[in-house]
Amino acid sequence: MRKRIIKNGLLIGITMTSLSVLSQSTGWKIEQITYDVSKDGIKSNQTKQTIYIGKEAVRIENKQGVTLFKIEGDSAYIVRLMPPQKTYMVLPSQFLIMGMLGTYFKCENTGCEIDTTAIQPTGETDTVKGYKTQKIKANMKIMGVQTTQVYQWMTKDWHELNEAMDAYWKVVKKVLLKNVQEPEQVQLMKNVFEYIEEIQDKYGNTIKSEMTLWGQTTVTETVSVSKVNLSPDMFIIPKDYQEMQGFMQFRK
């Protein structure tokens, strides 16, 4: 069975069940927790996020639902699954680009360009989960406009995390670039991913981040990274899910 999406006048097929007959493959599993911290140091509102990373797909599970990044032949798509309602929605690439990569853009009325000052070292070091880290200051932006600062503790010593994140960005990069049409946007995206690679080469990847917004401090920690077997069924839309009215629709 295949469901199809009409995008920019092109018909793109998305396999729904055919992948399930394939054998399992090995990939990565990253587990993270996010929680709020009061001024007295009391933790609350802890939530969990799990990221599964395959060769050509990523699955992110958190309290908002499940997000799939999937490369399929010459096409790629991003889908949000809502398991409690058994519904799904296709997410527009621009929405994801600015949400995931907005920190690395500097936008004005004339357009956006890469912000090479987005990530700055503080000169501080610390040991987090047994790994030596460098404390980095990042300018968090929404739609390219700065909203607050985020502090990140990054390491090159947690080799499993670095391998897993390399695989993660490889898939995300392919998916987002396949959904960008304008040459100028394509080049901007390539520049951003090159900048991200430079940051990874210099500092590694983030073990812990801390953000204070509107007086509320939120911390995210990576708690484990492991190699796992991934079933192809993890990266497809279940047959009994119905399309939810949203940004873009599948057409049968």
C-alpha cells in the first residue's frame, strides 16, 4: 500500500507497509530528559525524548508525539504522528528548518543569512557524566530573531554520542535539502550545515543544555546512547492512522 503526497505539483509516493517486510537494521538510540529548575534548585515537569537514527530515517519520540524524517528514493518527507488520536500530519520543511536551525540564521527584512557568531565559547570547562566538556553560549532564535541565550556543555570525548549525532545530521540534512527548491535557499542551507560540522569538529556534541526564558530555567540532558536494532515499521505511518487537517495533505 502507498500513500501519496502532492507537493509543488509533483507526485511523491510514500510506502506505508512495503518496508515492513525488510529485515531489521542496526542504528542508534539516544535518550534525553528535559526538566524545569526553580530558583531553589528543585526539579519538576520532567519529560523524556528518545531519538532513533537509521541509515535513511530518524524517529523522534516525545510528549508532543512522534516525528519522522524519512528519505525514500529521490524524495524525502517529515511527518508528525499523534499516537493517542491515531492521526498524522505532514510538516512543511520551512517550519522545521527555522525551528531546528533558527539559531544559525540571522534574519532581517531583506532576508536571512548564516550567523557565524551564533555559537561562542565561554572559556569554561566542566565534567559532565564523566566527560570533559566546554561550556558554549548559543543565541537561541525563533524565525532568525534572538529570544534568549542557551548554554551548552559540549564534548568530543563521548564517541558514541558523536557517531550517533553524525548519523542524525546526515539524515536531517538530506531530508531538509530535498525539500528546499530555490537555489539561494539551497546554498544557505548548505552553508548552515557546513557551519554545524565546524562546530562539531571543534567542540563535539551537546551533553547538557540550559535555557532561561521568561524567568523559567529549563535543562535538557542526554542520559544514554546505544546501538540498537531498528525495525522498518518504526519509520512508516501505521495503516490505521488517519490524516489530520494541517499544513499539507496526503492524497490517496
